[in-house]
Amino acid sequence: MRAIRQFSNASLAPQVTPLHLAIVLFEDPEGIGRQAVLKCANKDTLRSIIRVLKKKLVRLPHVSPPPDQASTCSTLQAAPSR
């Protein structure tokens, strides 16, 4: 969760969203998203997925300067309880 919050702050986001989680899972060398894609496809597919996710990230609201700690969106807060 720390890596997700750091990434969220680096992207100037006021909230940590599932999109931030997805990007971290695909960019992290040990991330489950990255491992799954590389097992089933190749690095070009992985780069394509990350590129699409980052395009979506650009459309999220940004604040400057970023908050000291971004809040977690309700979707991510509810996920562990499911």
C-alpha cells in the first residue's frame, strides 16, 4: 500500500484509486500483474497495458502541491471487506 500511496503522491492525485493500484502492480518487478502478463504474453504487451493505464491516469484530477497523504477512494476502502 505504501508504494501505491507514493505513486499517487508523485502523480499529484488527491485520492488513491484502483488505477494507481493497477499501475503499481504492472510496473513493480515483483508485481502480480507484471508476472501474469509476462507469463502469458510478452514485454510489448506489458508496455502496452502500462501505457493505456497511464493515459487514463492523466485524466484523473490533480492538485499541486499534492496532499501530504492522499485519501483512499471508497472503492479501494471497500475492497478488503469483500
